[in-house]
Amino acid sequence: MLIDLLDQSIIAMKEIHELEKSSNDVQKQEKNDKIYSTAVSESHFIVQAVSNSMLQLDFSVSPETKSRVIGLLKSSSDAVACGMVQESTANYIQKEVLAIKKSILQEWSEHYHKIAEQKVNMLQTVKGIAPEREKVDYATNKIKMGASWEFKQDNLDKMKKGLQEADEIIDNLGLGDDGPQIIEFLKKVADGKASVHDLTPVVLSWLTDKNMTTKLAVSFK
């Protein structure tokens, strides 16, 4: 009798243990699935943002980063093919997404400075002679939104709009037939590469006409 009760108790304990183990496994799997789902959604968001930046502002990621993204997508696909997400896979995908984001944002920062810095400097150079100075500030502020892109479409749109407005401001300065030569000079000024050799009669005449000679600094390298 006692042995029968003991056997029943042992069986009951085993059943409880199995239920607890099954419950823990379900919770663990749900956690892995959630990590995986979040990482995949974020990956899609990043890829879409980069695609838009390529179309709108000619941004492209490095071959190394592109390779990492392809590897990440393959790992995500393999997890689906297996029918379940292993903990190691979920953790790898989560960490890789963070690493890829950091890499892309670093590359974007370099691209941003390459296409925006000169434009912003040019706007500040011509601000004193622009017909509507407030438009210079508006365009500048829009361009600077790109510095904190963070994969946000709104920031990208504003930066593109600011760059377009900057071109319009420069085109509307009324530079006439000598425009290309003066624009080239202004680009060098914006880049900090202008020299005395760039002060051609045309440029000097334009600077004098716009009362900008006193605003131009000369220094030795």
C-alpha cells in the first residue's frame, strides 16, 4: 500500500517536473522569438532607410557593411527554415543589427560631411548678399537635419530639400555670365582652399561690387 502511494507520488512529481520544464521552454522560446522578431523588423527598417538615402542623396554603404547585412539576412532566413529560433541565433542577430546600425551611421556621417559641409559654408559666405537672408538660414537648418539622420525619413527629406534650396539661392544671386567663375571661387572659399591666385579680375570686381572685400581674410598656410 505504502509502496503504491510512493510510486504514485513519484509519477506525480515527474509529471509536475515535465510540466514545469515545458513551461520554461515555452517562455524561453517566446523570448527568443520576440528578440528575433524585433531584430528582423529593425533590419527591414534599416534596409528601407538606406535604400531611400541611396535614391535621394546617392549614399551607399561599404562592401564590408553590405556583406554583413547579407550575412544577417541569411541567418534570419535559416532560422525560419529550421522552424524555430535558437537562443544563440537570436542573440547573434540582435548583436549584429546593433553593429550594422553603428557601421552604417558612421559611413553616413562621412557622406553627410562630404555633400553638406561645402554647401553650408557657401550659404554662410553668400548670406550677406542673398536677396532674402532668412532663406539662407532655413536652407542651412534643413541641411543640418541630415547630421542626425538616424534612419529617419523626415530628416532625409528635409536635408534633400535644404540642398535644393541652397542651389536655388546660389543660382538667384544674379552672377550673370561670370557666374561659373565666381561659383568656383566661392566653392574654394567654402572649402578653405582659396588663394590669391583665385582672385581673378572678374572675381575681384564682383567682390568689390558686392562690398565683400573687407569680409575676405587672407592668411599664409
